[in-house]
Amino acid sequence: MFNKQIACLAERIIDEGYVPPYEEACAIARLPESDTLDLLTFAQKITRNFKGNRITLCAILNAKSGFCTEDCAFCAQSSHHQTGIATYDLKSEDFMVTDAIGRRKAGATRFSMVTSGLMLTEEEIAAICHAAERIKKDSDITVCTSIGTLTPERARALKQSGVTVYHHNLETARSFFDQICTTHEYDDDVNTLKLVKAEGFRVCSGGILGLGESWEQRVELACTLRDLGVDGIPLNFLNPVAGTRMENRPLMAPMEALKSIALFRFINPDRDIFICGGREVTLKDFQSWIFLAGANGLMVGNYLTTQGRSVEMDMEMIRELGLVPTLLGRE
């Protein structure tokens, strides 16, 4: 017998387009572990209703590494931490274009150029735009960027170059943000999302789970993203890096991570939910369960400063589950 509270809520979401408010979502989040499998089952039903068997496969390039002035507690690229990662200036246009084409051949449907730091220089923006133009000319992959805060003029330049998706994470709930970052305000990130949305981009924004936030704060983040109208929600799980302030935090338990995915699906039933960094170390043998839990997207390949599992393994998993990677515009 399924939990009636979960089943009835899922039915209202599917049949009526119901949007659960914060308090009702918190009540679901507070359910005991014994109800987690029910939550996953109905999250998957919601996903199939809104997304069918179509999924998105994202790949990212760490196009500029390290030297970041921000003090995000989890970040290996922050200049406030001593992590020993490779640091380098912006990759060449040729490198970025070649990498994008290679990721498409491997199966990715989206490619994002990601840079460290709060904002790029004019020269760096120009290089990103030129690379995007060449990628769009030579490949059908969707071009995304994640390059910090923007001005309206820079956003328009990116749009004109062929970038259609802009990614900028909120990282965590507003009520927990000051425990994670003190070098900029939460509203700086919110305003960036509003700016790129106004300029016509599809907007991707999510965060990292397992930073020490409460279940209520996970609900708060999910509701904030819903209220901002983001198109995609990338969820990461903390993979503690030595030298950061989070180096001694324990990993989330696999079922806690899966319950979190399901919770975001109940709150954002028709949005794209991508599972990204930290899934290998957090979920271990439960990685295929992300699709039962409500995800309809996956980051494939390596992450910014940590390794992912082989693309071949992910593609095999996707085929065995009967899921269909789909390009933007053909979804």
C-alpha cells in the first residue's frame, strides 16, 4: 500500500497541474525513510507524465580554472583555498571547439563552456562568443555557457553568437547562503538569472546538496528556482575536496540523495532536472536510480576539477533503461 499523502499529491500534480506550496513540500520532505521508495515511485510517474522517456545529456569544459576571488566553502577553485588543482587562463578557441565536437560524437546533447571567477574580461567574452559561433557551425550540439555575472550587452553578444542556454547556480537556499559564501550577495546570483531570462536564454540553475543544509532549506531552494521560472535544475552532491572548508563533511547517503531528487521533482514537475557532480561517490551502485527518483538529465564525462565515470558506461546505462537522449528543439 502506497503512502496516501504522496500518492494524492502526485495525482493532483499530474491531473490538475497543482503546485505544492512550501509548507506542503516540507511535510513531504519530513516523511520517514520508510516512505522514500514511495516518493521515488511517484516522482518517476510525474517525470514520465511531463517528460516521457526523453533525457538531456550535458557535457562541460572547465575552460578557465582557479584564481576565483569568491570564498564558496565547497569550491576547489577558490583562491581562499589551497587545493592543489591545475590553474590556467581561458582555453583557446580551437581547444573549446574541438572539445565540443568530441563531446557530441560521444553522445552529449549539450555542451557548456564553464569559467571560474565572478566575471570575465571583454577579451574573454569575445573568445567565448567566437568559439560558440564555430561550434554552432560545425555541430548540432546545444551550446551553453556558465561564465559568472553578465551585463545586458554581454548577454546579447552571447545570444547572437549561438549560445542558447545560460547556467548560473544559486548553490543553496537563501537562508543558508551566508554559511557558504560571504564575498557576494544571494541577490547578485538571482539578478543574473533574471537578466539572462529577460534576454531570452533558457536558464539553468541549481545547487549542491549535502553542504549541511536542512530538508526545509532544500525545499526553499527548490521553491526559489520554481518561482524564478528556471528551465533546468542541475543538482550536485558534495564531493568534499581537501583544502576547502567542506573537506571533512561526510557524503550524503544514497537514499537521502535520491529522496532529494524526488523532492525537487514534486516541486518542479515540468522542469528539466539534471544530476551532475558528486553522483559517482554519493550514489555508487544506485546511479541508475536517479531516473526512478525524477531526473531526466545527466552530466556525462568529467566535471570541473573531479573525474566522472566513463561516458561509455553512462551510455550503456541509458540504453538499457530505454531512455532517449534528445537535442534542444527536438524535445
